[in-house]
Amino acid sequence: MADGWDGALLLGLLVLVGSSVQRLAGMGFALVCGPALVLLLGPGDGVTLSNCAAGVISAIGLADTWREVRLLRMLPLMAAAACTVPMGAWVADRIPPPALLIGIGLLVTAAALLVIRGIRAASLRGVRGAVAAGAASGFMNAAAGVGGPAVSLYAVNTGWTAREFVPNAQLYGVVVNLFSIAAKGVPHLAAPAWSTTAAGIVLGAGAGRMLSNRVPERAARRVVLTLALAGGLVTLGKGLIVPWS
């Protein structure tokens, strides 16, 4: 659907919105526009484009915040994700498109609700919690493009502040999305779609950086999760009405 310029412009707008949110909050690209990308491009290319764009925008943000990264704290998360990304890619490659739409819709909806509720659990603390969150995140990122919520829940249960979370989430976003792209490859897009995607990433990164000092964290978080919940429900509904071949 994004082969012509009309579809490519819509794609670029979606990427711009997702990129600005990701740059602002450290995560949220896939939650905000992942479901829309899946509906526009299909489950395969939609998820892989989400991986590519989220990885790039995380790298842009990390260039400004790398000094604040807690590398040792992030290693268990990243190692666990590396182990489960191949399984997520394998599952996504073998599930029929309607079932994958339903699965993505359910995962996004459930992830948004869990983060909204701010679930607290002893199992999500310490090294054990990091491994559990990383394993869940890696699988979900490769299968559905939504690896951020599991890491967000770990951060909430560990007591990280927003200032601590953003740079570490950006490092994690670079690593887990590189793993996912290596496992699945890049999306198959026409030249106009690649052009507007690149423009959306650049403009979104700039917009997110400007907004980061002006938008209260709670308000930004509320918008992200509301859009994520709506997108997850729409994708779930699409999967339920698409005929199975």
C-alpha cells in the first residue's frame, strides 16, 4: 500500500510521530505506530520496518545520552533478548497473517494495559527480573515489534527514574532491534517509502528533542499509552475480520 507517493507520505507521517515519541520517552515507537504500520504494510514488513526505525531513532538519542548508560545493569537484559529474538522471528515467519494480526493486537493491548497498571512484582527485580524482562522483550520485539513494555515494567519495578530509563532504553533499543533485523532482514519497500521513512525519522528526532524539555513526562506517557491501546485494539479487530486463506 506504500508503493505510491500517497501511501509513502502516510508512512512518513506515521514514522515521524513514532520517532518523536521514541526520542521523547526513550521507547514507544512500536507502541504508537507499530499497529498502523502493520495495517499499512502487512505484518511482515510492518514489524520489520518498526524494528529498523526504532533502532535508528534509539541510536540518534543514544548519541546524546550514552554517558548516562548503566551498561552492567543492561547486560542481562540484552543477553536474554539475544537468546529469544530468533524464536520470535521463527514464530512470526510461520503464523498466517490473520493470526499474526490477532497476536500483535493482543500483545500491544496487553503490554499497554500492563504498563498503565504499573504492575509490581518481586520477580521483575534484580538480575532474575532483568533476564525475564529481556527474554520476553526479545521475543515480542522480533515477533510483533513491541519489545519496550517488558523493559519498562522492569524499570518500574527496579525503581528507575525517567532520567535513568531513557538512555538505557535507547541502548537496549539499538541492540534488540539490531538482533531482530539480523534475524528477519529489512522490509521490502519502494524508493518513495524509504525516502519518506528517512525524512520521518530525522524530523521526528528533532521534534522529540525539542518537546523533551516542554512536555511533562506524565502527559507524554498518557498519550503514548492511549495511542498504543487504541492501535492494539484496531489491529486485533482487523485480524478478526480478515479471511483466512
